[in-house]
Amino acid sequence: MKTHFTSLDRHVSCECDYHEPDRWRNLLAIGAEPGLVARGSGLSYVAASFSEGGTSIGMRQFNRILALNEQARWIEVEAGVTLGKLYHVLIPRGLQLPVQASYHTITVGGCIAGNVHGKNHGREGVFGRHVLGLELFHPRHGVITASPTENAELFDLTIGGFGLTGIILRARLALAPLDGAEVEEQTIPVGSLEEAFREVGRLQNEVDMLYAWLDLANPHRPTGAGFITIARTVSGPPVKVEAFGERLEPNRPDWRRQRVFRAATLPWINRLYRQMGLRHAGPRRVPLSALLFPAVGKEFYFHLFGEPGFLEQQVLIPSPAVDGYIPEFRRRLTRHGVPVALTTLKAFKGGRRHLLHYDGDGFSFTIDVCDGRNARALLADLDDLNTSVGAMTCVIKDSRLSAEVVRRQYIGWGELRDGLAAFDPERLFGSALSKRLEL
Amino acid sequence: MKRSVIIGASAGLGRALAERLAALGHNLFLVASDQRDLAPLAGDLTIRFGVDVTVLAADLYRVDAGLIRERALSALGGVDNLLLIAGFSAPAIDRGAITPEMVDRMITINLSAMIQVVNAFLPELANAQGGNLVGAGSVAAVRGRRSNMVYGAAKRGLEGYFESCRHWLANKAGARVQFYRLGYLETQMVFGQKLPFPALHPDAAAAAIVAHFGQDTGTRYLPRWWWLVMTLIRLIPWVIFKRLEI
Ligand SMILES: Cc1cc2nc3c(=O)[nH]c(=O)nc-3n(C[C@H](O)[C@H](O)[C@H](O)COP(=O)(O)OP(=O)(O)OC[C@H]3O[C@@H](n4cnc5c(N)ncnc54)[C@H](O)[C@@H]3O)c2cc1C
Ligand SMILES: NC(=O)c1ccc[n+]([C@@H]2O[C@H](COP(=O)([O-])OP(=O)(O)OC[C@H]3O[C@@H](n4cnc5c(N)ncnc54)[C@H](OP(=O)(O)O)[C@@H]3O)[C@@H](O)[C@H]2O)c1
């Protein structure tokens, strides 16, 4: 079926063929044609699961749980299973996935292919670290089993490989025990970007989750005051596994998609949000799902950018570079006069730089801005700054990132491209993202 | 624990019904043609809902209703609900002459295999107090058109057979009969087709079907508003109807 897909940031729209097989014989009959790519829930900010004239294979129907070993702590699933479905099965059994992206309809296939990060990078690392094995389909190679010990090179390319090695059919994932059934959350005020980086660095080993929300909505006074949210899981009554209501659907027309975020409104909105955050400083008990899926219930945030959408830049800044980075970042923000709708900060620890994985040591610093000429000029300017300090930009979040910037920021770009070419010389799998990054 | 048999359980409405009934604690016996689809579904339902799920991969085109009954009874120890959901249509070609093999396939899967299966279970259904016999028909069978010619005829035949079953079971302490003239469902059967009316999600259809369990409703439309659409279509005078491309 011919379909129009739009990336979540609304930056890229393509017409492509879409198939959503619901039986194995239809999935395995997919022919060898260029421009194939798997699609989970289509929640990547960038166009990672479709391309103009390509063929996207929706995996939503392949969402079954195949096996669960509570003693050995692993679960085997089809790749279209969502994090929300796993939450409902695992939490009552006192188990959880060690790394979870922040939204309930994100699929396991999307988590593997995007090698996503979770709430506490220092403790759990990235998603790929917990994949014990998987099964992949490629029309030329058939069904292949891969794990760290079997077809290890292919396994390595598939983790964080943006669906470019083929369609992940099934995966076996390691599980972690649930630390507690409830979460105690607290917010701590910070007066500046400098203080936020310092405090996030200091607190990272002490809590189960932490992130900073910072106010950079006024580019002419970008102090970056805000608050740090820290959370610890604590024992409590058995978890009530509530149903998740809304689901983000970037491809459906939605009357709520109205542009509210503007230069005039953002400083007020951010000020209000900061006051609310500090007024309810806590400590307070919140349900576990609020820790695991903080974006649930806040879907309206994406609508407030309106049809033009937004741009996100998420960069991993090495710790030693932070002191030099902050003043330079502020200077560029003021020069371009771009209000930032959302600024967040997390700590990363102990990861390794590999291929195009968003992984390593340092601080994950994220800004969302309304799409526009000034915003693009700012982000292009920041690309130079990021590259010069050795930072890496998360490629699955930023729709305008060029191949050249990625080549300069990631030592693994060439290795991924060469690995893909060796496995699949015809390069049957591709997306708008892989084309832009010249993979 | 209730015991339910679903024929055509691996995809679409049948799969949605399997999930719904498993969530209600039914032990299940599921039939479809491909073990690769049935086994994962059985695993999923067992893990999530703790019910017993047995599957049988069997092609209804070459149905052995006796075998289905024997396996179902040995797995479940009896049957409370029998749901005949499988269906096969070929709208792109089922308009005018088609191959004899295709006619045979469509009549067999949609009609004669269904009759064979119900027939095999009639002794159980006659005693299944509180149980249900559910059939999946189609709005395509309500007024014959030049599209879905054989499919429509087979579904109309099935509707007739269910009417007879309802009558046969009426004075027995057995299963209640519900037959649905289904409108469009958001399943593979209509995937990618431009539809003149909205399609119902299979989960919603399954919820409605299960909600009617225990009721002696006979034939009804699902969703209900199809009654209005089909009544209007039936009222279109022949001189106009014969010119319509519907
Ligand atoms: C509200 C929200 C919160 C988020 N939170 C986080 C977060 O906390 N941490 C984080 O790291 N990211 C986060 N993300 C980003 C998101 O986790 C990733 O973009 C993820 O890849 C999306 O998964 P998806 O199922 O929607 O996949 P899609 O967007 O459909 O696809 C993403 C990529 O995965 C590939 N893929 C999907 N399924 C398969 C398969 N079966 N086989 C092979 N390849 C496949 C696609 O080809 C594509 O390259 C968030 C996104 C949103 C919208
Ligand atoms: N979808 C619609 O818009 C629509 C509209 C009106 C009426 N209906 C009717 O509603 C019912 C359900 O439709 P659906 O859309 O859910 O269908 P579907 O998605 O095509 O699923 C049909 C199920 O029946 C099984 N099946 C089909 N042929 C079989 C065979 N020869 N042997 C064994 N199993 C077989 C299929 O499994 P395998 O493929 O593995 O065999 C599958 O599990 C059908 O009776 C259909 O005619 C549907």
C-alpha cells in the first residue's frame, strides 16, 4: 500500500510502499528489492524506518512473547513487541528490562536497531548490552541466528545498525530484578548550566534515575537555571500495572498539532514549568511507570510545535570538555537568538565508542528547538562546537545532521558502512536516514 | 475454566478473540494452517494469562473435522464455545469466471469446512449449557453483487446453516448461536484497500462478540450501523442497482 510517512520531528515526509504482514509466510516472502527497511512504531525522531520510493515492513503484528525464564532471567520475544506489553508481563513477576526508552509503544526492534539508552546509563549501559541473541531475516541470506558467539560480526552490526542488516524477527533479552515497586522522586533546584552539570555528575552514582530540566528559553539570558529530578525505587505495595492510554501517531492528522511554542511564549511556558517543578519538590511517591515511561501523558508536548515540527540535538559531551563547552554554547545560542523549548541533561558512564552508537562517558545534553532558519544556523554552528570538543550527536534524534559531521564525530562510521557492504553488497536495506548519512 | 475452540485463530479477528478469551481465563484450542503463527500465539497467551493453549495446524481446504474434534476434546476435555472465524476471499478475481479450483477453495473454506466442523461438534454443543456457537459471516453476502460472487454465496450459505443450528439447538440445554454479518475489519483481508466505510479494529470486534456470549441473538450486524447501510442497499431498485459498481 502506498503510504506517506512523516518523522516524529515532522522534518521528513516520504511516499513509500508499506506492508504490515501478519503471518510468517508473508513476512518471509518479502522479495529482494532495494529500499527495504523494517518499521517498529515509527517513533524515531528521524526518518529511520522509511525512505522515498522505498518499502517499509511494519512489524507491529509480530509482537508475541515466545518464552520467559524467570530463574535464568531472560525473555524471548518477537521484535514488534512493545515496551508497554513487556512492562505488563514483567513487572508483576518482579522483573524488568534493564534499559528502556521512555515511551510505551516503542518496540524491541526499534530499541535494538537504535541501541537506545534508558534511565541510568552508568548502571545499565545501552539496550544492546542486554541482547543475548537474535534472529534476522534478509531476503538474500534467509533467516540467520546471531549472538555474541554465533555470527558475531552480524550481531554487532545489527545492534545499533538502524535496521540496515535486515529485519529482526526475534530476540532474547536479559532481564533484571525489579529493585522496588514504587519510586520516590525529588527535585533539586539548580541556578545555572554549570551547576547542573556539576550536580548531575556528582549525584549520578547515588540514585536510580536522574536528569536535569533546564530553562534556556530566553536566548539572551541563557543561564540554564532549572531543576534536577532524582528518583530511587523503593519497596511498596505490589505494582498496579495500569493500562497506557494514548499512543503517539506521527502519521495521523491531529487537530491538537497547533504551534504554541514561539519566541514570545516559550520563556513564559518554561518559567511556569520550572515553578511547577520546584513547587512539587517532594520527596513524593510516584508509580513505577512514571519512572520508566516519563513521556506517557505528555504526548501533547510534540503537538505544541505545530505542523512545522521541531529539531532535536542530543550530544554526548566528554566530561573534561564541559567547562569549555558551556560558555561557548551560551555565546552561540545568544548570537543566533533561538529560544530552546526543552533542555535536558543526563550522565553517561562506562560506555564504549563503537560504530554509530550513542554511548560513552560524559554528559548527554539535549535541546529541542522549533524548526526554522535561525534554528538550523544555530545547530550547524553547534555541530562545529560539538565536533571540536569531541562530542557525538545522537543520529536517531537529529534530522539535519550531515554525513560529514557524523564522519568527523564517530570513529565507527566507516566500519559500519564497510561492514554493511560486506554483508550485503547490494545494500537492499536503506532509509532516508541511511541515505543522508551515506551509509 | 471455560474451554473454547477457535477455527481461524492465528490472525485478524480470530487472533483477537483468542487474546480476549485467554484474558478471561479460557483454555483454548486454536486452529489455522500455519504452525509458525500458532506456536508463538500459544506461547504468548500462556505466558501472559496462564491458560492452557493447544494448537493444531490444519488446512481447512482439506479439513478433517473428526481430527479437529478428537484433538480438541483430548486437549480441553470438553468444549463450551466453538468459534468459526476462518474465511477466505479473493476480491480482485472473484468477479466473473474464476478457476474451478478457486471456486472449490472458496466454497470449502468458507462453507463446507465450517459445516463439517460444526457438524462434528454438534453432540458437544447440544450439551454445552452456557456455551456458544459463533459464526463469521459478511455484509458481502447480504445482496449479491458482481464482486465477491462466490465468497458472498458461500457466506450466505453459512448464514443459512447457522440459522438451522440455532433452530436445532433451540430446545436443547446447549450452546447459544450467534452469527455475525461482519462489516470491514482492519485486518490483512482488506489491508491497503480503499474502503467506502470505516473498518472496525479486530480487538473491538472481538470485545463485542464476547460481550454477546450467552445471548440467543441469531444473526446480527457487527458493527450494528451496517444494518442501515445494508437495508438501504437492499432497497435500491434493481434498475438502478444493476448499474452500480459496488
Ligand atoms: C516519546 C519518546 C521517548 C523516547 N525516549 C527515548 C529514550 O529514553 N532513550 C532513547 O535512546 N531513545 C528514546 N526515544 C527514541 C526511540 O527509542 C528510538 O527512536 C526507537 O528506535 C524507536 O522505536 P520504534 O519501535 O518506534 O522504531 P521505528 O522508529 O519504527 O524504527 C527505528 C529504527 O529501528 C529499526 N527497526 C525497527 N524494528 C526493526 C526490526 N524488527 N528489525 C530491524 N530494524 C528495526 C528501523 O528500521 C529504524 O531504523 C524516544 C522516542 C520518543 C518518541
Ligand atoms: N476483514 C474484513 O474486512 C471482513 C469483512 C467481512 C467478513 N469478514 C470475515 O470475518 C472473518 C475473519 O476475517 P479476518 O479479516 O480476521 O481474516 P484473516 O485476517 O484473513 O484471518 C483468517 C484466519 O483464518 C485462518 N485461515 C484462513 N484460511 C484457512 C485455511 N485454509 N485453513 C486453516 N486456517 C485458515 C487464517 O490462518 P492461516 O492464514 O494461517 O491459514 C487466519 O487465522 C472471516 O470469516 C472473513 O471472511 C472479514
